[in-house]
Amino acid sequence: PVTSIEDLYKRAVALTGEPKPIEFLDKVVGIVRYRDGSVIDVVRQVKA
């Protein structure tokens, strides 16, 4: 059956509870580069 993303989200929240915000540290653990070498994003370490 086809289900909307909103209904899937409601079902997930009902099963697992409201998600907590993710906290990040300042440490960069990855760099996303475009094919010309320019930096388009960075990936930061998640606080444990």
C-alpha cells in the first residue's frame, strides 16, 4: 500500500517516541568536495 511520508513519520513517532536533536562537536571528520575540488560540505563528529 502507498502511504504518505507524514503518516510514516507519525507511525515512527508512535513506536519510538519523539526524536532528540543531534548534537555535534567542532571536529570535522569528513569533507565533501565537488569534482573540481571545491568544498561543498563538511561532516562533523556526533557527540556521544
